[in-house]
Amino acid sequence: MPKPRYNFSDNNSYNNLYEQFYFNEQRKAKVRPIRTNITRKKAKTKQTYKKIFSLAFLVILLIFILPFSFKHFIADIFPNNSKKMLNMDYYKLLYPTHNYLYKDLFLGKYILKDTEYKNKIMVDVKETYERVGLKNSLIALAQDYKRIKPSIYVWEYDKGSYVNINADTPYPAASIIKIPVLIEMFREIENGKFSLNDTMILEDYYRASGSGKLQYSQGGIAHTMDYLAKIMIQNSDNSSTNMIIAKIGGMPEVNRAMKRWGLKTTHINNWLPDLEGTNITTAKELAKMFYNIDSTNIISSSSKKHIANYLGHVKNNRLLQAGLPNNAILLHKTGDIGFMLGDAGIVKTQNGKKYIVVILAKRPYNNLQGKDFIVKASKIIYNNISL
């Protein structure tokens, strides 16, 4: 007769069976259920909803509940001055530049809006062939100035030959940004919005550090637009520049004008002095502006005479001018914000040839190599074109 598997009369066998049953049940209780992909997705979705709800609640708390509580309950325990200090403008917090960087007005709020115009006012310079020999000479010169990063554009009138070395790369404009400000000022005058004899009063908020002496002048004194434009270009006066920008309609109006002209990169982002270099341009767009001042009807011949007078008497003669012979004629504007040095203008040689030259040089702060590079590059360019 076969022996049974368990002998229930045997206490040891009974105990063994009980222990097996007990530990099997405990093991089953500890085994976690197998999660399918559907289960995981449901859990993940649930967590996402929780996060969204928590974030929404936090936003409502910060924007609505806390300001309401402060206004109606907490603010009473603070003095009036403290209320002003603790009052938060959330629009300014989210858009810190809206007070000075904008192009349009929408629902009572200043906004930055791109502007495109089909009919461009300025015409491009007509390039024919690149002066390879001159370009190689300038590149070789740059090799001797390892710490200088130049942007150069040269365009010669007679044949349309040119040199382009990083000329489409955006660079800080420094005080050369005053050229588009000057152009738009005269266009506004020709449109009858004001005249050269109109005056502006120097207020404290126009005063700007850096170049120019107007910042030290007595407040409340009226200055003509002619005088402000003159010192803006000849002395590179920053305070007068801010006054002219305000007269035109502010930075948005100047930027809108440059869009109408067909400039894609040049942009004013800050009042003068823009020591951080946020006002930007390119060497080629500066050349385009000089070409249109000189050779198109973007402004009248009367306005051109005034502009030529300003550009022909710039006090800083240590850059392009220093590389030219005494009998060369230069109409130009310089710029310097320490880490970027530049000069741009029109040169007429002794034998009657004419060319536009723009040299922008990034450099270590106030490094004299930047000046030396521009002077030597100016001399090389003149000698090559005047032959």
C-alpha cells in the first residue's frame, strides 16, 4: 500500500505542513501586483495632472491671493512708504524692457513688434568684383593683431569694387549709431515736423555720461537742433544724442525708420551711452547708410550740406584720419565703448577717387592695438585704391 504524502498523525509532519502554508501566504501578501504599461501611463498622467494643478494654484496664489491679502489685511501694519516699496508691477517683472524697448501699442501696453516694409527707401551699393589683393593684405595685417577681431567693408565708387571681411556680422555700434539718428532727424525736418532752429531744453534725464560736455551744462537752457546735431557728430556728445532721439519720437521711431530704409540688423536697444554694446549694426549696413547720404535722394541737397559739415569736422582724428595723407578728405563718425572701437566714413583721395570704408574692431578693453590696427588698415586701403 502506498505511503501517504503527509502523515497527519505525525506532529512534526503537521507542523511542517502548517509552516509551509503560513509562509506561502506571507509570501503572497508581499508580492506586488504586476503593473502593465496601461497602469503606468495612468499613474504618469495622474502625476502630470497633479503638477499642473499645483502650478496653477501657485500662480493664482502669487498673482491674485497674495496681492489681495496684502492690500486688504497686511498693508495696514506698514507705513505708506513701505507700501510703495512692496507694491509689485507684475508686467514690469515679466517684461523689464517694456518702458524703453517697444515698437507698438496694443491694449494700452507697449510691445516689441517686428516691422517689415516692402518698399525699401535705401538702395544697396552695387558691388562688381572683390579686390582680392587688398583683402589679403588686410587679412595679413589682422594676423599680426591676434587679439583684435575686425569687421571691414570697403566700397570704391568708380568700378564698384569692394572688400568684405566679416562685414555682415553684427557688432556693437558704439557712437557710430549716431549716423542713423542724424539721418532720421533730417528726414523729420524735411517732413515738416520741426526745423533746425527749433529748440530743446536740457533736462536732467537727457544727461548721459561718456563723451560730450553737454552733460555738465546748466539745466533748463534751450539748445537748437542744429547745435545738438553738430555736437552729437563732432564731439560725439551722448546727451545731445538722447535729446535728438527723444525729439524724433524715441528709440521705436528710429528703429521703425531703419526698417523702412531696408536695414535688417542695425538696431537701437538702449539710450546713450550704451556701454554694454546692445546697440548693434554691421559694417556693410553702415556703408549702405553713408552711400545713401552721399549718392541718393534719401535727403535733400540742403540737408546733405549740413551733414557734410558735421562729418567733416569730427574731433577724433586718431583712427581712419591718422592713416590718410593730409590732402585726403574724410567725412566720418567714430565710436568707442572700450571693448569695441570703430570708424566709418567716405574718403576722397588726392587724385579724385572716392571710397567708403568701415572698420569695426573688437578688442580687449581699451587695448591700444585696436587703434593701431585701424590706422594701419586705413593706410593700406588708401594706398591700394589711390593708385
